[in-house]
Amino acid sequence: LLKVFNKKDLIFPTLSMVNSYDSSRKFSFILGFQRMICTNSMMAPVADTATELKFVHTPQLGEETTFDEVMQMLSLFMANASELLDQYEELAYQGVKNVESRVEDVIEDTSFPSNLVEDVLYRIDQERLALDMKDFNDWLVYCGFNYQLNHNTNFKAKDQRKESIDREVFKYLTTY
């Protein structure tokens, strides 16, 4: 169990197995963080080759990897989880004076769909209230975007595209 910034905002390391029925996604194990607040169980992938094992075809699972490889990847991830989580925690200390302007700037400089701006703003405010926070910060902004990528059924895109947009948003927020 890991915490970020607020005692109500808990972050857990997670291991996901991903596969697709239509071959649009390779079978893979992905390590990341899962956030448990309200209905948002955010999955924040960690962009690192050591945190993902991919397979072209499911039958190759037994041929290409072993349980030991998965456990080795998991052990390495857990050993570095605190350091990896620091990059997300830094967002919590970046205050935001004008959240509407911040969201518009992110959308302008990333490929996040501009038609979801109101949804992002609504989610940010919902999380701020749920966490009993008076002020906005970039952690809330990031989570508002991430929620839309992972839970908004009106946003149709492949998982890889959503992950790419998520990384763009995160990079923008940690850079500007």
C-alpha cells in the first residue's frame, strides 16, 4: 500500500494481464499503479520496458516466459515502486490557481480530445470534494484526464492510444 499526498487518496501497485479478442492488443503483463478513490480505480501505467512483458500469440506464453520472469519483473517493480510513485506525488505539490485555464492548456498541447473538457473539469471538482481539498493541484488535474481516458464510454479509442494520450498529459503536467 502506498499513499500520495492525501490520506484518502490511496495508491496500490498492480499487475494486469491484458489480451484482446480481436488481436488488436498483444497478450501482456503490465505493472502500474491503481488509485482507489470513489469510482475511479485509475490505472497509471509506468512507461518502462522492465514493467511489461508482451507476447505475439497467447500460446507463446509458455514458450517465451516463465513464472520466474514475471516474478522477477514484479520484484524489480516493487523494489522501485516508491521512486516511481514520486513522479506522481510531485504533481500533488504543484498548485493550480486557474483549473479551467490549466485544463485548456493541457488539451491545446496534447492530443486529448477537446470535446471532453467539461467532463475533465467536472471530474477534477468531484475528486477535490471527495478528498476534502480546498485548492486544486496538478495531481487532481492529471486524475481528471486519466479518469476520462479509462472510464468515459463516449471516448472511443484503442487502449494503446489512450495510454499514449495519458503519457502526453503526464509529460505536459510535469514539464509546464
